[in-house]
Amino acid sequence: AQSVTQLDSHVSVSEGTPVLLRCNYSSSYSPSLFWYVQHPNKGLQLLLKYTSAATLVKGINGFEAEFKKSETSFHLTKPSAHMSDAAEYFCVVSEYANAGKSTFGDGTTLTVKP
Amino acid sequence: EAGVVQSPRYKIIEKKQPVAFWCNPISGHNTLYWYRQNLGQGPELLIRYENEEAVDDSQLPKDRFSAERLKGVDSTLKIQPAELGDSAVYLCASSLVTSAYNEQFFGPGTRLTVL
């Protein structure tokens, strides 16, 4: 069975400071991992994905994530937060052996203070 | 390229009333998903279609929920009768094919309030 745990329900940072959103996963097989962002009243948008290639994945808007199998983690980072980064972020795990079924974390709300 | 379209965006109904949501996926996408997102939680899959076939409906409450995807394009999700606990955002998503590697493209959702 697959599962995802987002370790922080809320993260608050100041504009220009680093962002760290933490995600741990559980999977019986080699998983694919995704980060999606959801702005208010908008659909979820893909930030980046890991699919067994390079363990350090770069995404849109300066975000990146590192797949660490030994720690079963896939944390999302950004060197410098921007006001427009304020949103809800979801970590997602998907298994090829599970017919590609996706399991979402409960989300992390990122607040960016001026 | 047009994204996933959903309507209505908002719906308020009284309990025991029926309600229907409509989704038009991205052109050419074979796989269509309906998710329910409760407040403060991540989306949970209700049903997944590959073309017009429902290949995973294990989480769909079949006593009151139904869905269809005629001709493998548009889809409708229905609740009859609605209960207070059905208040949530209903998301539609599509992808080229079903795969652990494929990105899903999401619509803006329908926010349902049951009074």
C-alpha cells in the first residue's frame, strides 16, 4: 500500500527566505512522486515530478525536490520565497504496480510574509 | 490549449436534493478522474475512466453517487440524494493515459454546499 505524509500543515516564511515543505512517503514498489500547487479558486498545477531518473528534480518557479530513498522523503525547497508562492502544496505518490493510482497528502499551506 | 473545464463552479442545495457536476477534459486525454476534496485534506479518488470504461470505482459510494463518460469525452458525476457530509470540492482531472509517470491536469473544481 502507498501513503504520503506531509509533516507540516502550515509553513510561514518571510519573502526572500528559503522554503522547505516536507513530505515522507510509503511505497511497496519504486514510486513516482509529484508536487502540485493549488492557488485559491484554481485547479492543482504540477510543480515537478520524480520518475526514477535523477534524484534531484527541478520544477517550475524555482522549486526543486530531492528523492531520498533511504529516508523515504521527497521534500520541496526553494531558495527564496516570493509573495506569489503563497498557496496550498500537495505531495503525491503513484505506483506503476498499482495501476498508476495516485495518493495525495493532506497538503501544506504556505504563507509568505512581506 | 484549453484546460479541463468544470461546471458549475459553485452549487448550494438542500439535503436530499439531487445534484450533477459536468467535466470536459483536455482534448485527446483518454483518462479522466473525479476526486473529492474535503476541507483541509488532499483530493481522494472517487472514480477513474479509461476512455468510456470505469476502471476504478472502488471509492465511489454507489448507493448515492453515479457517474458516466459517454463517448469517452465529457463526464457527469451525480449525487442523489445529497447528504450534509457531501459538502466538499469535486475535482475533475485528465491525463493522456493511465500511468504512474503521467501528470494529471486538474479543473478548478465545483464547490458543493449541502444545507
